Amino acid sequence: MGTTPEMLEKFRTKAKAVSATVVEISSMAQAIAYTVDLCISKDACQLLMSGCEESLSDKGKDLCELKEWNKIIAAPRLSDADMAELVAQARDRQVAVIKDGLRNHLAGIDIGFTVADHGIAETGTLVLDSSSEELRLATMISEIHVCVIHTSRIHPSAESMYGQLKTYMNTKPNYLAFVTGASRTADIERVLALGVHGPLELHILILEDN
């Protein structure tokens, strides 16, 4: 059974209930434009660079040069065509795009841009095959996580995904992430705080399949 209108509405409602911003889009080009616009509108990550005027290693020079762009989008798992579109749109607005080497930018990634493998309507959850360390970092250390989910990939519940989950579990190495809303905790004096263990914001872009 495919994704029904009722299932899609439930996914939207549940995702919004856990503070996600949910937007419907018609193409990956629109998703990319949304992401670049969002990056431009936010304050840059405040990674303070010292010593850039000194003699540095090649890695140090690369980092200093990258921060001159002010804003960084990490997109570790896009197709070549989508990456080319993202780079083109970002370059025109002085935004840097990286797809690997995220460990070198642990305090300076503005947006992590990903495509979800599955979604769960029952809880408004995104499911991402995060076996790649680069993808894990993009979804954990960025200030904002923007994730595209195809409507055909939304399932009623985790139980209805048994076959897909079993396939992931039988694949090595395996790291499957379930993302429900922005990062949050109430461990600090029982006061809800966002962004302590991950992104401050989660933007879900729902892409209707052709």
C-alpha cells in the first residue's frame, strides 16, 4: 500500500508537534533553493579563528579559507547532479558547500542537508541510513538540519517497515538513525533546551514523487 493522504497528513501533524518545520516542495531544485535561502537568512556559526595570519599547514590554510565564506552547508550524500546544483546556487551567494572532511569543521557547519531513506507517519520520524560518518556528522553537528523525504518513502509505523529494517540490520557496518524533531533535552534543571545534543532546528521538505 502506498502513502495515503491521511498518512501524509499524520506525518505532517506529528512532525510539527515535535517542533519540526514542514514544507512541501515539487523538486530537488526547490529543496536546494530553500536550503540556500535558509542558510543566507541565519546568523553564521561563530567559529572563532585565530592564527590564520601565521604560517599554517595545508589543512589549516584550507580551514581559514573556508571560514572566509562565513556560511557552510554540509551535503555528504547528494547525487552528482544535485550536488552540482547546490554548489552553483551556493557559490553565487558566497556559501561554501562540503561533502566530506566534516571532522575538520566540528564547530562551523550552518546547515546539514540530507535526503531521508524512510519516514514514519505515526511519530513524524525520519529514518536515515547513517552508516557513513560524514552523514552522521552532518545531522548531528550542524546548527540546522534540512532533510528531504519522498512521499513514497513514508510508512504508517515502524512495525510496517519490518522488511526494510531487517535488511538494514543484516548489512554491515550498520548505523540507522531515527530523527524525531530538533535535538532536545530536559536534563538541565528540568528545563527544556533545544540544540544541546544536535541541531537547533529540523526542516522537513516533503517531495511528491512523480
